[in-house]
Amino acid sequence: MSTATLLLNPIAFSIGAIKVHWYGLILGLAALVGLYLAIREGKRFGIPQDFFMDMLLLGVPSAIIGARIYYVAFKWEDYRDNLWDVFKIWNGGIAIYGALIGAIICAVIYFRYKGYNFWRIADICAPGLLIGQAIGRWGNFVNQEAYGGPTEETFLRNQLHLPDFIVNQMNVNGVFHHPTFLYESLWSIVGVILLLVIRRLKFVRAGELFAFYFIWYSIGRFFIERVRTDSLAFQGPDWMASFLDALWSPMVWMGFEPGYLDPNYGNVRISQLLAIFIIVVAVIFIIVRRRKGSSVPRYSDPIVSSKAGIDQVPDVTPEQVFRPEQDMVPPATTTDKLPKEDTDEDKKEHL
């Protein structure tokens, strides 16, 4: 067994005393790629890019605050005697579900201020959110964190066929671990592709794409979370822990083992329980929207702000916005406006 290794330096470069970490750069790239996808789709609906840029400037701080509050709330024992440590996010300790909660709260307020329906814009942003999570997980890879339980090097090389730079980075203190960052990243990329396909289907209603994003991510997170060794948890009833174990059992057939969870800390992983809750709520949401039928707009319907003068867009279809040169009707020629020669009956009427 090789010795412990951290092949990649977490610090990308330094500017004087300021150290720029790869983690921050990767998160920045994730945000920009997600923004690009939202702006690109927003153009089909005539929504200006400034709207999405302002959304990002407000959403990122909200997501960071939400992620930190969520983490600290479930780790309060570690912070109640050292309140200053709550603000030291550079030492780690953020949660993706908390980030989503913070970002959604910010989005609800911002979209209402701009006069847009929340579900319409949330649908546009869904692929960008998922691709951002796919890219952001590679920050965990550089920091050699958020990995899974121990595994054999042969499993990583021969069964998963992972490249050397990933296998070697998963060697922590002489023990190889599951690259859960990679599992979640690949799952998210597949989800992005599905979202891009689904949103072109004519029957998709407003809000359903956003709901599918949560369903897809939560399914993957439920199974991947159990492999990790750093899960937030609590002491729940035995029946709940057994129920989660039963749902996770297909992973055992695939050769995976649960990551270690200190029994004194908890027996129910919060992210697994929350994932199930989100899936159930999202499915119910889609069913309810479907029963409303025509009262719910389709994804492809025009998006118009209810506030005049704030990002107002013309009442056209996305297809017309996307292909204006194909949908423009040529103006009538002057010959069309020339009066026709009067018939005999017309002359009699004039007389």
C-alpha cells in the first residue's frame, strides 16, 4: 500500500499574502457555466442577460449563507462554545441542501420584485444549477474531501476503470476511498442532458422541469450519501434507520459498502432522509399541476413580466424569439394597397 498522498496543491496561486484556492476557482467556474446556460435559454424567451447576472450576484451570497447555516445547525455542538468559528467557512463546513434553500429564498424575492412567475424562471435555471453542482464537486476532489468509505485500489482501477490522477488522489493516509465526488458529478451531468431534452417536449408544464431537477438530484444523493464518511446525521428511531437501509440495499449488490457513521453521533443520515422527502413532494407537485391542466402554462409558453418597464418582453413564442428571421412576415407592398377596379355593381351603388 502506498503512503498518504495529496498530489494536487489546494492553492492555485498567491497574490502577496492572499492565497487563491482551487476550490474557489472551481466554484466560480461552476457559477459562470450555470449562468451561461440560463442566459442562453433566457434569450429564447426574450429575457435580458442582465436579469440573470443580477440573479447570480444576489444568489451566490444567499446560497453560501444558507449552506453555512444548515451545516452549523446540525453541528451546533462544535460551534456553540466558539461562535467566531461559525464565520470561518474557509475551514470547510457547507451543505448543498442549505445552499439550495438559501438560493431559492433569494430567488422567490428577486423574481417577485422583477414581476416574473417563480416557476417559469426556475425551470430555465434548473440545468444551470445541476451543471454547477457537477463542476463544483471537483473542488472536493482537489481538497481531498467528501470522499466515501475505504475500497480496494483494484476496484477503482479494474472495475471502475478510473484514470491514475483520480485513483491516486483518493489515497488518503494510505487507504483508498470511493470517489463520491465523481459519482455525484457524473450523475449530475446525466441529469443535465435529460433536462435539456425534456424541456423541448411540448407537454411539459411550468415548474415540472424544476421539480424533475430535484427528483433526479435527490435520487442520486440518496444512494451516494450512504457511501460517504462525513454525513450530517441524528439519532432517529430504529425503524427509520432500517427503512433507509432497505432502500439503499441495491448498492450492496453492486459492490458498495456503507461509509462509516459513528453510532454515537447518529443513525440516520440527514441528506438521505431529506432526499426522500424532496422526491415525494416533487412527485406530488407534478401530479397536482397535471390535474390543473390548461390553467398551468407550458414550459414553451411566452414569459412576460407583470411589471411594466422591468425586463418586459414582447408577447411572442420562444420559437419566434429564437428564429426571428424565419417568423417575420414581410410587410405588405404598395401594390397591395391599390384600390381594385370597380365592378358594374359597384358603379351602380355609387350612382
